Amino acid sequence: MSTGSVPLPLVPAGSDDLTVDVSGGAVVRRTVLPGGIRVLSECMPGLRSATVGCWVGVGSRDEGAGRFGSTHFLEHLLFKGTSRRSAMDIASAFDEVGGEANAVTGKEHTCYFARVLDEDLSLATDVLCDMVTSARLDVEDVESERGVILEELAMNDDDPSDVVHERFVELVLGGNPLGRPIGGTPQTIAAVGRGDIADHYAEHYLSPTLVVTAAGGVDHGALCRMVLDQVSRAGWSTAPGALPSARRPCAGSGEPAASGPGRVLVVNRPTEQAHVMLGGVGLRACDERRYTLSVLNTILGGGMSSRLFQEIREKRGLAYSVYSFTSGYSDAGYFGLYAGCAPGKVDEVLALLQAEWERLASDPVPSEELSRAHGQLCGGLVLGLEDSGSRMSRLGRAELVFGEFVGLDESLARIRQVTAEQVRELAGHLASRPRSLAVVGPFETDRRFPTVGL
């Protein structure tokens, strides 16, 4: 079957596999295994490498009281050993074949992944599945890794651009669990116990929540057999009629959770630069306007030709780093503008950030600028998918977030269909909402910023 968009139903094993012919001769296949495990692959002809990922539909937002930071803690601990492998065994398995292995914890999912030669895909799959299904979680490992995580948090806290981002998200998303930092805080990491982490693992790391995706030189049938063998060896469920876990509700449109009135937070730090983030609530991940938001973001602050870059850096020399950004989740999202500038220039830079945002909301985008944004997004999308890791990630997000696989041609068409009026309308919608401001720099915590009315 060849189509632009294919739904990914949550059905038991034994239902028909999905097969999709995509651009460049690649083939995407999807199988639901016994136990409700989902396996998706994209075979890319001629590629001698492959990237495989084991996804679990649990993120930092799913942590209950007393478990804050457990999801990220598990990301570390799964590399510390299983009943079959020590931490050194895991590390050397990838080093011996020139592979790379890593993991990422998100707010709504976690992924353990590896990139290897195609001939070593079975090894990578076996090691990753072993890690995910048979983590040891020894007390000694928990305590040693606790120190590592505290050092990681301290490193992030030393970076003012990380600090301002974390505090901005807290302001915008308010009491929503998405507003909590993914890695936890020094206080929550120091407090969480081995039992809390083990309970979190037992509750969320299960057959119905597991999604395995691979791209590159991949044999789909062999991949499915490897995954099922490893899960069975670990004692996880392989019940024939089990359904995959339900996806988080993610409406196609509508208003995401809001944070109420706009707020200001100033973090006093003796930095050479002031780091500022201005913005508010954005769109859900599945909002039908997400392609419009991508075009809007590109025009406003997505590259060297963007309005923020040209006005604040090129014309006025007020900042080295300046951009806009957006992130969407199942029930919330945020949109913002960032700049790093001299502390004495903060008010001027904030006025310019706000002015460019409001100009985009009031004036139609010229056709040349719109066409340039279309081209930038389309080119970046195509170039990004030259890499097997990007295609592996695309499959994971399709399965866990969107519930559909959108082919490259369809994605490009949706970007090119975005009009100037849609951009102006969405910019106005975002600008009409309460705005929050986070600032890190050498300021008193009660500093006023009259240029943004906060």
C-alpha cells in the first residue's frame, strides 16, 4: 500500500500487518506482537547502518508524589546491568562493533536507542531489549547513579540558558505535570528511594507500553522475532489477545491547558549576559494547526533570515543568540522567544521581541517570505530524514503521539499548503493570550519590565 497518511490502530496480535511504500524506495512495516508489543521498521535500500530504539510510553509527567525524577533515574539505571549483562558488558557490546548507544527521557515517553552496522542490528536489539525488560536496579547502582544525576543537574544549573528555559516552562504550564523538570530537582533526586524507582519501573515498563522502531538496513521479520524472543526470555507477557496500551488523548484541535494570567520570574545570577524568554501557551502536539505553527516559528525566529535574527542581531547587534521555539504535548504546549543580551539592553531587546511577534500577528506575511519559510522547512525535513536515527524517531512519534504515519510527500504538501493568512491568524491567536517572562541575569528579583507590561 502506498499512501500519504496511514492510521496505526491499536489491535491485538494476528491482525494484518501494515506495509507502506514511501519515497526513495523505502518500505515501512508495522506489526503488533503477542503481549501488545508494537514493532515498526523502515527498510532503507542500500544503507549499511541501522538505528533501533526501544520506546516506553512513560515520561516525567507520569510520576506520582514521591517518585519525581524516577523516569530519568531509570534512564541511567538501565545501563547499569541486567541479569545477563553487567554495565561493562553493555558498554563493550556497542564499542566492539563501533556502535553508539544512548537514551532520552521526555515528558511523555522514554527511548533507548543504538546505531550500528546493519549486520550488528541483532546484537543492538538484543542488548536494548535486555536492558528494558530485565533491569537489575541494584541498591548500590541506585546510590552511585544518584551522585551522577546530581552532578548532571548541577551542570545544567550552571548554564543560564538551561535555567531560563526550565523556569519559563514552569511559568507557562503552571500546575500541569508537564511543567516539572524532566530530570527532577536536587531535592527530589536526593529523596527518591530505590523502592520508589522499582515500583515506577514495574508499573510502566510492560509489554503493552513497549514500542520498538528501527530504520536503515532492517529485516522486519527478523526484528520481530528478536523482540519476541527477548521479551519471552525476560518473562514479560506475550498473551495473544493483549491490546497495546492506549495512547494519551491528543485532540486534533482546541485549546490546551492554560496557566492563567501571565507571570514574571527573575532569577538573580552574576552572569555577563541576561537570558530572557517571553511567551505563553502554544498548541497541542496533534493540533491541526501544527504545520502553520512550524511556518510561523520559522518566519519569526527559525533561522538566519528570520525576523528576530535580522532585526535584533544583524541590524542592531544586540544579541548573538536569538530565536523562537515551540513544543507540543498531548494536552498542552508552549511557544516562546529567546534572546541573550547585555543586561543594560534587556528592555530594548524585549520591546523588539514583542514588536516582531505583534507585527506577525497584524500584517500579512509577504509571499516571498512565506515561500522562503516553506523551502526552509521542506529542505530541513528532507535532509533530516537522510539519517536512519531521524527515521527511527519519526516512527516512534507516529506510534506513540500521533496514531498515524505521515509520509514525506504528505508532510511536504501540508507545509506548502500553509497560507499567509493562516500564519497571521495563528500569530494573533497566540499573541492574544497571557504572556509570561523568565529572566536570568544580574537583576533584583522584583525588577520590573514595563516594555512587556509585566
